[in-house]
Amino acid sequence: MSTPAVPLRAARVVVRGLLIGLLTAVFLAPFYLMLRNALMDSRGLTAPEWTWWPATPRFENFTALFEDPSVAMGPALGNSLLVAAVTAPLSTLLASAAGYALARIPVRGRGVVLGLVVATLMIPGSATFVPTFVVVGSMGGVNTLWGIVAPGLFNPFAVLLFRNFYLQFPTEIEDAGRLDGLGRFGLYRRIALPGSGAMLASLGALSFIDSWNSFLWPLVIGQDPSAWTAQIALSTFLTSQTINLPGLFAGAVVTITPLVVMFLVAQRYIVEGIASSGLKG
């Protein structure tokens, strides 16, 4: 009975390895195509014959990307980095504080506030886009980086995740803090906040990625080229008048690199944070 089990186990290992390899190839295919196209010229990209890799890779496409006088890719990348670096920690800290308040502070109307937070998830972004632009514009936020950052500081989904996390947070630790004389803010700052490191890291990474990839709001609010983000600068390579495919793909490789690095560094924290939020299955 034990002899047939060995080939069956080996077959399962082979099938599992093939499946993992296939899924990995599917996942990496867009990155391969992006890099391949970034190293080709316009003629090679539009040629009817398929080439797996350019015979002479054009690494100068990346140099031309930053030397193009019509597109300030360097400053745009700096703007994107600044916007994402400010939005990610601030939105995560605000969501953490709001989630802790909803989970731990027994005040009248807490359920109503929670319902309003949930209700905001049901409102499509298109319905609030124009009012948000009117408010930010009236405050002088057009063509400013703070005008890009401000609407993204409130994340109701992150608030709900933090609330679920703090509902599972051990109350015994907070009771010990109260014996030491800590108030609500002290309990949050010294006990709850340090104890939610995985949630902070995972939601901070997701907020960074979302802010970096944002296109429509920065496009509308950042009308001057000095306020462009990387995504807006990248869109200028593809217009109704000109199409610069090598520059477009080279820019895509450059702009996606920080996100790949961010994901590789934070993937473990993202999984741990979502698992500890209570939203399993």
C-alpha cells in the first residue's frame, strides 16, 4: 500500500511546482513586456514581427527620459515621492486614532459615527469629486502639493480595519497602563499605537502605493507642470498629437520601481496586518 503513495506524492509536488511556475510567469509577464519595450526603439515596437528581446538594448531611452525638456520627469518623481511620503503616515495615524476611539472610548453616539464611516464607503468617488475640488480650490489648493495630499488623508476603510484590530487588543495591557496613571491619550500613544506595528506598516504601505498611483485628482488639481506628479508626467508621452512609446515604457519602468521595492519590503507586514484586523476569510 505504501509503494503507490510515493509516486502519487511526487506527482503532486510536480503539479504544484508547475502551477506555481505558471502563475509566476503570468505575474511577471507585464514586467517583462514593460522592460522589453522600454529598451526598444519606435520602429521595433511597431514592427509586425515579434522579438523576445531587442538585439541592441537602448538604455539611452532612460537617459532621454530625464533630458526631455517638455517633460520634467525628475521633479515629477520628487512630487510623487513627497506626496506619498506625507499622505501614507498621516492618513495611517489618523485612521489609527479614529479606529482606537471607535473601539475603546464608550461615548454616546459612537455607533452613529461608525455608521457614518461605513456610509462613506458606499458613496462613489465621482459624487464627491466636484465638491472636493470646489472646497480645495476655494482654500487656494490648486497647483499646490498640499491640495493633492489633503483629500487623501481620511481613509474610512483603514479606520474600520484599525477598529477591528483594537477590538481584539488585550484589555489587560490597558488596565495595567491605567494603574500607572495613563489616560486615554496615554494608553493610545504608549500602549495601543506601539502594539499595532504590523497594521501601521501594512496600511502605510498600501496608502503609499495608492497615493503614488493616483492620477485623476492630481491631474485636476495640479494644472501647472510644477505640481505634476509622476503619473501625470508619464501621460504626456501619449497624446493625440504625439506618441512616444519608448519614452512611455521607460517612464513606466522608472515609476513602477519604487512600488515594486515597497511591495517586496512590506509584503510580510501587509499579510500580517490584514490577518490581525479581523477581516479573515
